[in-house]
Amino acid sequence: MNQKATTWRSPSNIALVKYWGKYEPQLPANASLSFTLSNSYTETTLTILEEEADQEFDFEIYLSGQKADDFKPKIEKFLARISAELDFLKGHKFRIDTHNSFPHSSGIASSASGMSALALCLLDLKPGAPAAMSEAFLQEASIWARLGSGSASRSVYPRLGLWGKLESESASSDEYAIPYQGPVHEVFEDYRDTILLVEKGQKAVSSTAGHGLMNGHPFAKNRFAQAHENMDKLKTILASGDLEAFGQLVEHEALTLHAMMMTSQPYFILMKPNTLKIIEEIWAFRKETGKPVHFTLDAGANVHLLYPAAIEQEALEFVKTKVSSYLKKGEYICDQVGNGPVKL
Ligand code: DP6
């Protein structure tokens, strides 16, 4: 083998139409579409060592220089899923060094950026893999990333990633995400996402467990049908740049996601009182000013504030004056639509 180490930076993403519900092997119950982010990313180095391995996958993982054994089970499961592709790793010890641009346990899901960064590293080192960043390379990386974490499949593409089969998108697939190919109004090219950190630390219920509760969920069938309808509506909105319709759709998606959690068996709530306080502030600000500031949520208490670049100053002023007292240590992360992964 000639290449023994590689480093990739891969971004997080925020879904506009949500993936919630899946079946084996990590295939989505409905299509989803996300903004790829820019400033929230994971950088991962994969190094294949000279030493011989004692087991099929013999590795250590370090997060920001500290051994992170608690990450091992999820990664072992991921490696086992793509084991047939990883003959080049077997027989050698290897090491994964990773760090996130966002603060530790900020409540930002690191699985999309983390699993996509690792998938990119693995594929890059695989002998005979397509050239890094080629279309075939990214498609394969998306398949691998999906097998690590569903939402990670979308992170390998710039701007907008679409994962899941949609009748209206012939290139789409449940197996991998594709770069969204429809017309996109310029307002979305640098759309802002200010991530308001309400809650830090481990979530009470993991996304993986939450997805599982969609099996046998009384509203699942309607939800999956609705998500597909929303995908088609979103395509029209992305083309037109109608921000009112955009905001209505993404806020409804976010609240529907959390409604699914609240109506699972067992039910659970990931929003916190301050999540609701912030949502009320956003609605009041919008009513008062007419500015297109909307929210979405992922599977947690944090609020993603979405708005066009043109109103950044007003939106950040709103965050500082009306929202920061609801945030853990007043913290938020300024992010925006980004260009996808890079090899470092
Ligand atoms: C609410 O991709 O984290 O963020 O596939 O089990 O790893 P696993 O789950 P994950 O679920 C993300 C759910 C979501 C919505 C979304 O990103 O589409």
C-alpha cells in the first residue's frame, strides 16, 4: 500500500425536510434534504500503522488528542457494515484522530460530520477507489457515510444534499445522497444558520433510538407521505426563493419531527423550556418586523435560526438582545450554507 494516512474535513448539515424513521440496512423511510454547513465540521485523520492487528479491526480513536473509547462501539458497528470493502485495513492496527470545530458536547450532532469525514478517509485510502472528489468517489463515500449515520450521507455534497428515493428526481436513491440538482434561487446560496445552543451534553434519547420508535408509530405512514409531499413543495420553493413559504415549511417540518417524538411509545421530549421561549421570540420578531427569520430543530433542544445573508445584522442583533439570555453561557454558532468536504 502506498498511502498510509489521510485527513479530511467534512461539514455538519441541517435538514429542511427531516429523515426520521429507517429500516435495515440504514435505509430511510422518506427522502430528506439538507443545507450543508460551513463552520461546523469534523476533521479526521486516518493512519494505518505498521503494527500487526490482533483482531479484524484493531484501532484507537482520539478526540482532540484524548483517547475516546466511548466512540468505539458506533465506529465498530460502522466498520462491520462495510467490512467487505475494507480488506486493506485488516491485518494492520490503525488510528483515528478526530476533532470538531464546534465546542465539545454543544449538542450539535457530530455524527453527520464525523461519520462522513471517516467514510471519506476510509475510501481515500482504499486501493483502487475512484479519484478523490470525483462523482463516483463522492457517491461511494455517501453510501459508506450513510451506513455510519443516515444524515451523514448528505454531508459529502456542497450546499444541498438530497437523500432518499423521490419519484421526481431520477438520480435519487435510498442508498446514497446526491447533490441537489434542481434550480436554486440565489438567496439560498449563502443562507445563514445561527445555531442557538440551548442545551449542551448528551441527549436523553439518541437519534438512532428515536428512529426505531417510528416502527409501529401510529402516525408513521402519514408522516412519511407528508415528508414526500414536503420534498416536492420544497423543490418549488428552492427555485422561487419564496422565503415565507420556505419558513412555513421548515418550521412545520421541525415541529412535526418533535411531534413524532412526543407521540412515540415510549414518548419523549427533547425540546427544553428555553427552546419554546426562543421560538416565541422568533415569532414575535417576525410579526413585529416582517423579517424572514425562521427556525428549524434537529433531534435536540438547540434552535437553528435560518435567514438570508442580507438581514444578517438585524438577525444577530435580535439574537443578542432577545435570545442570548436563553442560551447556555449565551453561546451560539454563526454558520451558513457551505461547500462540502475537503481533503487536507
Ligand atoms: C433529526 O442520522 O443522526 O437530524 O442514522 O441513526 O445515525 P442515524 O441517525 P441520524 O438522524 C438524524 C435525524 C435528524 C433529521 C435529519 O438530519 O434528517
